[in-house]
Amino acid sequence: MKLQQARRERAGQRDAPTPVPAGLQRYKPSSSAPYPAAGSAPPAPTYRHGPRARPDPGMAAGAGRRGGAAAAAIGWARRGRQCPAPGRRLPPPRRMEAPPLPGFSEEQFRAACRELDQPAPAAGGPWQLLVESMGVRIYRLYDEQSGLYEYKIFGGLADCPPKLCADVYMDLDFRKQWDQYVKELHEKIYDGEKVIYWEVKYPFPLSNRDYVYIRECREMDVDGRNIWVVLARSVSVPQCPEKPGIVRVKSYKQSLAIESDGKTGSKVYMYYFDNPGGMIPSWLVNWAAKSGVPTFLKDMQKACHNYSKNT
């Protein structure tokens, strides 16, 4: 009898539940407490702490905050950065610098120099002679993608040394004095790059056009020949937004090569393309190509003669 009683006592001990520490005893609501309505959130679980019952400090919210902190620490570790100590502020995000404006390559300058050695495009080629006036020959090439023309100009400036021509062409303040079509022209530095804004007057009733572009001038040494080359092309910078009532020329590129003619003047080559946008009458396009370019070179020649007097 005693042996059987001992066996029953040992079996009862194995089946008994494991005791819970007094500080973490699960609180059971009374049987009279109502059940939550369908679809409503269950009540926050509580634990008995000593003589009073206090709610658990937000299991869902607390777990989300702790989980977010853990995920942030893992992310910092994966990026090879040291996780900041508790209570320490995170470093401010680094300012995203604007990418530098791409410049011009050495080959682009060399290509402009080579044009001076072949002042006439091959006969029967894609370039067609448009007009020859006042010692200036203008060729054009139809661009199928834009439906516009690219232009090559070959001419000369008598009694204007190449260095003087380059100085006059690069002097924006002086150009405002001799170029009657300049409405506004200035150069500013944005993100470490020099950018030029240029507004051009158009005849009524057309809207003025403006350009935002970069340029660079180099003095090239080609087999002992000194050639001054200026390259320019349009760019887009957020600091120069479009202005109401003015059409922005978004596609513009130009090359200029100048060298001595062996006397007191200069040989000049110019490549030019832009898309003025809008509806430009064909007569204005033909005038600009046939008369505007020779007139511009003639005005520049006068400007060269007066440059020393104004500087």
C-alpha cells in the first residue's frame, strides 16, 4: 500500500504545471468580464506585479520601436558604419552635389583645327553651298532627325590678328556694345562651372530666344601653327529656369577656329547649329543664313578695330 501511494505522489508531481514567478503571474480576468466585440482589438494583456496589476507597456508599439531600432542597427552594420550610441543623434544626411557639367574633349578642339585645312567640303557630298557673299562661303547640311540645317562658314577678317579676334569674341561686356541683337548677356558661376545666359532679340511679332550654354577657348599648337579655338554648347542648369514670353533654345552648339592668314588678318571657320523652337518663317531662316552671318562677321571686324580704343 505504501509503495502504491508513493508511486501516485511521484506521478502527480510530474503532471503538475511549472510554477510561474510571482512577479510574472498571468492575470486572468473574472468570468463576469465581457468578451470583446467581433472585429475589435483585444484588450492589452496585463501581468501581475506584486500586489497591483499594471498593463504591459505596449507589446505591439514597443515591439515595433524595438524592432525598428534593431533593423536600423543591422543596416548601419551592413553599410560598414558604426551604430551611434543610445541617445546620440544621427549625423545629418550629406548634401547631394549636382554633377559637374561635362566639358569638351581634346579631339573636339583638334577637329575644329582640321576644318581650316579643308575650307571647301567635297563636291557632291552632303554639304551644299548655300551662298557666297562678301568673301564668306556658307554651307549647310540637312539634319533628318531635327528637320533643321547645320551650317559651316568659311571666311576672313582683314587687318584683324587672330589673338585680337579671339579676345573680342570672348569679351561679353564688349559684345553688348557692338552686337545690336543682344538683349541680355552675362556669365555666372553655378556649382563651380561658368555658365552664360544670352537673350537674343527677334523681330516683331516673334518672341525673343534665350540660351544657357558653356564655352571654352584654347590656343592650339598644330605643327607650329597657332590656332585659337572656341567651343560652345547648350546646357541645362536649375538656376536658370525658362522665362515667360521667351523661347528657350535647348539645342545649340558652335565651333570657332581662327588662325593668321599670313598677313595682318585672320582665317575664320565656324560651325553652327541651333533649334530655335516655335514656328520660324522660312524667310527669316534664309535671311539669317545668307545675310545675318556675313553681317555678323563684318560687325565683328569693326569691333576688332575699335577694341583697343575701348579697353
